[in-house]
Amino acid sequence: MIKNVLRVAVLFSLFAISCSQEENQKSEELIVISNQKDPLTARQINDLINSFNQNGKKFYWREVDTHTLWSAVLQSKNLVTIGFGKNKDDFDRTKSPDATKMQNEIVSLLKRYEGDQNDKLVFSEDTYLNLIDVVITKQETLEALRRNKFVRYVEPADYRYFSIENQGNPEDNQMESDSGCGYSTSTISTSDVTTISPNAQVPWAFYKHAIPSAWNLSSGAGVTIGVVDTGLSPQQTLMNGNFNTGQSSGRFVQKYGVYVDSIWPWSTSTDGVNDLCGHGTSMASVATAPRNNNGLPMGVAYNANLVSYRASSDVVLNGYHEQNGVKNAFTALGNRTDVKIISMSMGHIFSVGKIEDGVRYANNKGKLIFCAGGTSTSFTNFVGVIFPAWMPETVAVTGIKEASTYQKCDVCHSGAEIDFTIMMERSGTGNKVPVLSYYNNQADYVGGSSVATATTAGIAALVWAKNPTWTKAQVLTKMKQSSQFYPTKNSQFGHGIINALTAVQ
């Protein structure tokens, strides 16, 4: 781990405080020494992040010194996210009686170091989480915040790691899902689907996990799945007006948009609920697409309800609005009593505090959260399981090839944090999993850990629908017990392949 030691001279002086206070107190005046006044370049910061990943370590901003943090803040338009609380678990504002008091103390600290004349230090405050987004210009302010007992974390709020990487080699240096953005359609091979009543197509991969057999006991009815992704295509009627048709009756689909498409962090107008990428439509399809007579691929939980959140423009959570959108989606889904399962096939290669808070908030509300283990091009395939799939509050899933032995797909991540695997790539043709296309009444192939995650979320819905009084812990335990490696977890593939029939019996 690379770490520069930031040396600061601390001068103590008495200062006058308001007359409402009974006594004077000491305040630290932090002075940055001369050789720490020039910021690191974006390239130097990215190299530091890469050094963590290449050595098998997870990167958190708390691991770097204040000079490096300040340098990253300058690359982030001076935007900073401050998570506060009395301890690391004090993140839920609704359960934190001293939240206002702590926030006011932090704001007072900001004014002390940044100057009272700046009345726009705080430009966003979360309704449900103990966090605020602020503007900070001085290195001394960051150091003072890190020393404050109520500050859980201080992070650059708009650091665009991938944008910086792409400046050197835009063709190779980006993480992207194998089922990422795209509007393509494909002619589905007859060998990759099986037609069942009333004229619906079952993807080949479903049979590898005994999903069709599980349908004799459960179809996901009564369970609501929240999909945090890029939204739903307005053109694909089967994920809109025709979602509740055929044998997929008596359910609903709801669409929300929390992504702001703007380079300006202070913008608040979202760009709507519609998928402008294609990825969200694919993920929602494999989990919940209807079973009807359209002759197209159906979903695992074809009778489950769907709540779709457009939280990002693509699968890489790179920048303020995408990270903020995901955080808002998790808190919103966490607050819904009808949502039991959350599926997200997006992520980042380092931790984002506000997303972590959002995930933990939803987890504490009883949601079973599935996240993609990661799907990358050559540049980032040295990264293990990505964030937030590495969090203990999530269930991490990756994709493997069709084979008698475990072989991860060429662009899929694996590691100790993986919980389940899904077959998503054919051994002979290399074809992926058939899903609904972005365009109406058409289909496509998708793969990677993305489709594996949404498939697993669908299986969870089958289990929960069969056992509606169960808790998420009971559902997850049954899924583990129905997997190949249980009770001994594999070091790279977790509990392995799930048998959906066993899970619902």
C-alpha cells in the first residue's frame, strides 16, 4: 500500500465562542507544510488505486493520507461527501436522535476552515442517511474533518476514475458488462430455448438450475423484486403494458427515475424512467419477463412484481449523479414494505461511502440484496469481486461457462466474496442467455455476472413466494443448502450452482 504521511503543524490557540456557551474551548489551526501544497495528478491518484487492486486489496478513501484525498477532491470539482454518526453503524438518520446536532457541528467546522462568507458549503443533505454533500477547497478542512469524532468518512463525491483511465486508451481501459449498453437484437438459436405453454421460450440456462421444474411449485407470485439499473425500455411492451399477460397475471410493474443526466452536481432534474442503455431492460427481463404466447424468452420469476429504478446511465458507477442515483434507489426500495428482493448488476472497483450507506439501510429494512461480482475487459480483470458485491450485506453472484467443472466466463470476476454462480455461456457456441431485447417483440443474448445476478434474484423470488412468511435469512439459507458446494464454501465460486427445484421444495 502506498501511503504518504501528511505532516501538519498543529498550533493551539484560544478563540472566542458564542455567548450562549459557558466556556472557551481550544481550536486547532492546521497548517499544511510547503511540500504538500501541490496536489497529485489524476494519473498519480489512479495509479494508487490500481496498486491496491493489483495487490488484491480493496480500496477505500480512508486508506490514503489527507494530501492524496485533497488532490482527489480537486479532481472532483471540490465536492465532498461526509458521512457522520456516533459510530460506524450510526448511518440511519431516522434512528439517529442526534443527527441534526452532529450535522450542525460539522457545518460549523466547515465554516471555521472554509470561511463564513461561503453560504453554499452544503449543497445536499440526505433525508434518510447521515450524510451531506459539501464544497471544500482547503486541505486543512479535510484534515479537521478526519479528526472529528462524529465523522465516519470523508470522500471525493465526483471522482471519475474510469474517465481518467480512458484518457490513455479508450478502447481497452474501461470496465463494462458483457451485457452492457447496446440496442442490438439477435436471432435466438432454437437450441438455446425450449418452447412451453402458452408459447413462451425458456432459456437454456434455466434448465441447468432446474428452474422449469421449480415452476411446478412456485412462479414468484406475490413477491416484488426491485431492479436498480438503467431503467426499462419504453419500446419493449412486454416489460410495460403487456407485462401482466398470459400466465403472468395479477401482478404489476412500476418505473422510477432517480438519475440526473448532467455534468453539474447541483442539478436535480432526473431524465426519467426509460432505459437509454439497454442493460436495465435485459436484467429485468431475465428476472421477471412474462410467460405468454408471444414466443419470446420468459423470466425466472414470471409472476413476480417488478419495481424498476433508473439509477445510472450505464453499468459503471462513475461520478456523482450515478452514485447518488444508486444511493437514492436503495433507500427508496428499502422504505417499501412490499419489496423483498433488490437486484443490481452494476458496480465500481472501489468503495463509495454513500452507496454503502444506502445498501446497509436497505439491508436493515429486511431486503435480500443481490449484486454482480463483476464483468470486465482486460484492463480491470485483475480486480476481484467489485463493490458493492464485496459487502457482507449483499449476496455476490458471478457467471460460469456450461461445463461439468467450474470455469468462470472469460470476463467474469470471482473471489472469496462470491456466494453463487449461474451458467450463462454455452460450451460449444459461446452463446449467452436469451432475454427480451430493447425493441418490442424481439430478443437478444446477454451474459456476464450481470445476467447471473438477475437470474439468482429470480430464484430467490421463487423461494420466497413458496414460503411467504420466511425472513430473508431463511430464504438465503435455503438457497445455500440447495447449492452444489454447501456446506463448504468454494474459495472462488462460493456455494456454487443453485438447484432451484431443491430450493423451493
